[in-house]
Amino acid sequence: MDFPILGTEPHAVELANTLHGGEDHLRTRQRVDGWFARVGLPAVDAGSARVLRDAVHRLFTAAVAGVSPDRADVEVVNGFSTPTRLELAWSASGPVARHRDTATGGAAVLGRIAARAIELLAGPDALRRCTAPGCSLFFVRNHPRRRWCHPSCGHRDRQARYHRRRRRPEVSR
């Protein structure tokens, strides 16, 4: 199964990226199972995964555009995150935040993804959309100069700029 780039972003971002460019990479139960297996998570209810993915995608889209999202999407993500709560623990090296699940199975998996989406939306991580031609994937900007979701998008963008500069305008006679 072909999915957008995996393994470089938090699961919440990678789940949102399964809906891009007019394509739904989780359109069937088998695709949902395949995606969760590829990212190393247990299987979940396919319908619930798509509902969470759609809400997270719309929230991320609103965040990168700087507009207010639909309140219903906020409620969906909050509803999924309910079985997961953030707890403070104290270790020898200092304070540590841990997720504590009050549910098991698919509900816990989707709860952690929803909680991470909330952390990304409300936290200091800079959520961005790739600027490469033809790409609309989200990524967490972990370097001030990062503009692309993946090095291949950066390469494609640089090539497009090079060819635009080299193209000579036609002279009319």
C-alpha cells in the first residue's frame, strides 16, 4: 500500500496527511489497518479513525491558515482525547509529562493521537504546510529554515525555481 511519507512526523500529523491532494488514503478498512500497522500502532475502528483524521485535518488546515476552525471539529478531537489524560510524574531528572490511558485498544490509540493533535495545536511546535509544488502535507517545523515536509519536496521545489529562472521569455517580432 502506498501512503504519504511516514516515520518523520508525529502520528497526529501523519494521520492528517492521509487526506491530501484530493486522495483519501484511508478509504477502506484494509487501508486503515495497513496504515496503523505501518506506523506500528494496533488496529482501530476504521470509521472512528476517519472521523478523527478528518477533524484533525480541518483543525490543522485552520491553524496553518490562521483562521478559526469549526467548533464541531474541536469537539470531535476533545471527545477522542477523553480516554487519555496528561499526568505529571517526577523522576530523578525532574518533571516528566506522561499520557495515562483510561481505555484500552483502539480507543486508547485514537485518544493518544487526539491528545498529540491538541498538543501540536496549542503548543510551541510550529505546524506548517509544505510549500513544494503539488504538495499539501503538514509537518512540524523543527528547524527555522524548514519549508518542506520531506527532502524530496525541497529538491522538487528548488528544481522548479531553477527552471523558472532559466526559462527565457519569448520575444515577439
